[in-house]
Amino acid sequence: ATLENTIKTLLNEQRWTDATFTRNERIDCSITITLNEALSETSFRGEIQLTSRRPVYNSSYITTVFNYRDTQFSFDYQQGQSYNFNSISITDNLVATLAYYAYIIIGLDFDTFSLNGGRSYFTKAMNIANSAQSLNSPGWEPFSNNKNRYDLALALTDESTKDFHTLYYNYHRLGLDEMALNASRGRIRIIEAVNTDLQKVYETRPSTPLLTVFAETKLDELMKIASEATKDEKNELKKKLTQWFPAKSNIINTLK
């Protein structure tokens, strides 16, 4: 209980951005930490699941922006210990991980409202990933697997995968936000964004963790949106999605 309160205080009281928001404009997100092993009385190993959402313009619909499971999470915690984030000095893995994901969540949220709107926040996450190398904690090692924090931050800041940011803007701002006014036009823009922008991401870096981010976050929603598409649109979309996400065929095949 004290750990939960400590985390809530860090995430909700730390000023992560210079942008001005009212309390009801804050990003809606949930963070679930599962403790799988107690290495000692103060050292733990587990995983962290993060989900963030944003409202769709002029509707009651809430869309998921980030849905991510990090299974390489270990940290030290002593009851009563307080935490503060200092970007100049990264000395604690719990604080580093939470701050890192705070910037990822903010960056992706900003990306859905303006083209490349999250760039500065992804840079901050990349800086944390670089500084965290000195912690010798799992999850930060470059190129160790497809879901480590370093590689995700690198993908979000690398010029070679810039089309992912275009995808997120076109999908959300020009697609979903348009659907309340014109559902057909919004749907067409979303499918075009996937066919064009995500295709470029795949062609440039087929192993990028951003494909995993999209699949875990948007694939279920995309199937529902595309259900109203024409037969030709569905066939083209299914063909591409099956190539990009072969492990997600059970979801993709729901598109009839």
C-alpha cells in the first residue's frame, strides 16, 4: 500500500511537461505492477503493464493510445522511502522506469493531436534510457530483445521510423476525430494511414518494436473500424496485416 501511494505521488505530483493542463485534462492512464519474486526484503522482480487512453473528439468513445507490457522489471524499495525524479542524476531503477514511461505516454498522446508533437518527450525518454545503462538493471540493455526500453526509445527518436509518428497523427487526429462528423471519411483515412504509413515503417525496420506497440494497442480497434469497409479494402488490409503481424492472425481473421 505504501509503495502504491509512493508511485501515485511520483507520477501525479511531478511536473513532466511545461504545457498547461487542468486536472480533468490529464492523460487517463493505468499502471499495473505485478510482483513475481521477492529477491530480498527490499528487492523485487516482476513486470509492469501500462495503458493510456484519450477521448475521441465530439464523442463518448475513448481510444487506447498505448498498451504495453514490460516483463523485465526489477527494483529496490524500502517502506517509507520517498522518491523524486531528477533528470540530471538517474540512480534508482524504479524512478527511472516510471519517469521513462511517463515521457513515452505523454509523447504518444501529443503525437495523436499534432504531427510530431511528442518529439521532445521521446528525447527525454531516450536520455533516461542512456543514463540508466549505469544501473545495470534488466530492460535497459540495447538490442537485447525486441521489447527493451532502450530500443523502444531509440525507435521513437530515430529518423528511420519517423512514419510511425505520421501514422499516429493521421490515425487519431485525421481519422478517429473525424468519425463523429463523417464516419466514412474518418474510416477511409484510418485505413489509408495504416496501408501507407505503417507500410513504410515495416519496410524500413521490420523488427522495430513500434510494430509491436501498434499491434498491442490498435489492432482490435482497427478490426472494428474496418468492418464497415468495402470487400476490396478489407482484403488489402488483411493481406498487409497478416504479413506484418503473423502472430496476430486470430485477431486479423475476425475481419470478414
